[in-house]
Amino acid sequence: MTRAASSIASPETLPRHIAITMDGNGRWAAAQGLARSSGHEAGLAPVRLCVEECSQLGVEALTLFAFSSENWSRPAEEVASLMGLFFSAIDREVGELGRKGVRLRIIGDRKALSIRLQARIASAEQRTAGNAGLRLQLAVSYGGRWDIVQAARKLAGQCASGALRPDQIDEARFAGALELGALPDVDLLIRTGGERRISNFLLWNLAYAELYFSDRLWPDFDLAELARALEFFAGRERRFGLTGGQVQAEHPPVAQ
Ligand code: FPP
């Protein structure tokens, strides 16, 4: 059993949905005297590690923030190297994802991506669509506000065409129109790189998430740090707006 798996006291304390903001690639590269693109390349190893571990643990969904709506404003050279990395990595990894039973989906404004990257994404999604294991979402050209606006636009279109009445729009229907659709809300958000911000990630779906901030730079993220995040989550009392007493009455501690 790996270090992260062995630290889980009970499957009841395992998050169903983990989201990760993978920050710190550029600083990692600078510290080694390398180009920023090398930091992004080094960021692939912890991605593989988290996918493997979450699959083994039985986590239902893992959503990774790979490229934000705002990242388009980075130097053209860095944007191009990141797009190239997504293009090659998606193709290279899709076979392994298949063997692990992982279902891959890209969330974000895919129309902003090149036609050939869109095609590669569509093919990887198709090849893994029948897999029943971990649901892996890669957020590319994604912004939480963009997501809310595109959902509102979709529902407004349905209202305009008469397929939907405005009074039929409730939280569940709105959530269903977001990029994550029917996936469960995020339980645990991990952000590496030392910043303590949401940075426009999954604004709706993070409503009740526990937030774990790590000072590790993403390429240095390892199983021990994942285990610490899971231990932190297991120790949280999740109240969803109730009082601590109400929560304990609903879930009294089990006698050992
Ligand atoms: C943020 O670090 C990281 C990114 C913008 C890119 C994340 C991409 C990867 C980890 C590659 C993953 C690839 C696949 C296919 C999953 P930063 O550049 O903002 O770091 P800094 O804050 O130190 O400058």
C-alpha cells in the first residue's frame, strides 16, 4: 500500500471529488536555472502520481487546473509550450488512462484551442468514455466566471426557445448546465505553490469544499503531501451550514 493510501483511516473520510490548482511550475524551474517550460514538463510527473493514487483509493473524481482563462495573457512562447505539452501528453497518456479505467474529460472554453488540439481532446475523450473508474477532468482555458456565464447562456437559450420556463431553473438544474455537470461538488481543493486564493477555479462547485494550501511547488508534490491533504480532510467536521451539534446527532461517532 502506498503512503497516501495507508494514511486513510476510513473510506467514509475519503473525499469523493478532489480538485487541484497546480501552481509553482515557473518558480520550480527558475530555482533550477531552467526555462519555465521545463517546470511545466516536470509538472506532469505529479499529475500521473495523483491520477494513480486517486484511482487506487477509489476517489470518484479528480479535477486539475491546467490552464486558466487568464493564462492566455502569458508570453506567447510559454502559451505555445503549454499547448504543445497538452497536445503531446494527452496522446501519450491516453493508453495508460484506459488501462487504469480512467475517464478523461476536458473542461473549459475549448473553442479557444487550436483545431488540432480540439480534435486530439475529442479523440481522447471518446477513447476513455466507456471507462468506469476515476473521472478525470482537465481544466484548460477554464475560468469559474466563464463557466457560470456559459451555463446561464445555455439555460437562457432553452428559455428563449420555449424548452424551459425560468421558474424551472433551480440550483440543481443550474449546476447541471455547468462544465462539471452531474459530478459531485468538490470536497477538497488542494492548491500548491504557497498562494491562498481560489483564482477563479470552479467558483460554483467549491461552495462547501475544504481548502488545503501547500507551500510545495507543483513539480515537488508527492504522495506524502497528498497524504497530508487527505489527513487534513479526514480531520475536518463538515457542517454544510448546520451546527456542530446537529452534525454529530446525524453522524454519531461509531464505537470501536
Ligand atoms: C501554474 O504554475 C501552472 C500552470 C499554468 C500549468 C500547469 C500545467 C501542468 C502541471 C502540466 C500538466 C499537463 C497535463 C497534460 C495534465 P505557474 O507557471 O503559474 O508557476 P509560478 O507561479 O511559479 O510562476
